[in-house]
Amino acid sequence: MQPNPHTTVAIVDDDHFLRESLRDFFDAMGIDSVVHGSADAFLASGDIARVQCVLADLKMPGTNGMDLLRKIVALGGPPVCIMTSFADSYTRKMAQSCGAAGFIEKPIDAASLLEFISKSNCG
């Protein structure tokens, strides 16, 4: 995949190590990223208007990933991929019914991330 030079992905996860790992991965792929430790910090940042897609953890303190997804969809925001260690069929269906463009189980597979970005026209 050749990323668009203007692609910016928001990484919203309370796991510092995962955020930094994903940022490093995207840097290596030539994709810009912004990181936030919570959905509330992301919503307050104004980054929703400047990113082409969002990777959001499902379970976070404060506003969780599903609520973040609902808010982004209601605002007509960018595609959202839910990331979770709790990937069961009910959760996957719930995310899809709320408008998730993707659903990735942790530990995250690099090919799945790139497929989401390509499929969702993020890059």
C-alpha cells in the first residue's frame, strides 16, 4: 500500500506502550499519526477534524471506545476501527452496528491495520 502523503491516523488507547508501538509502525510506513491516552483527550484536542481515520481501544477509562465511535459517527467524522483484546462476536456486531469501519483483535496484526487503512480510504 502506498499511503497518501497527507494521511494522519489517530491512535486512541490508554496503553502507552501500544500507542508508541503503533506510532513507530506508522512512522515506518510513512503514515502520520497523533496519539491520545483517552477518548476524552482526543475529543478535546480538535484532532477529529484533521485525521483521516481513528484507531480506538474498546475499554478505556472515561469515555470508552464504543461511545467514542458513536460520537465520531454522529459528527460525520472519519472511519473508526475498534481495537480490543475482548473480541467476541457480540462485541464485533455491536461495533459494526454503531458504525465501525473496522474491528481488530489485540495483539494487533500489521497487515490488518494496513488493510483497514486501505479499505477505509484513509490513505
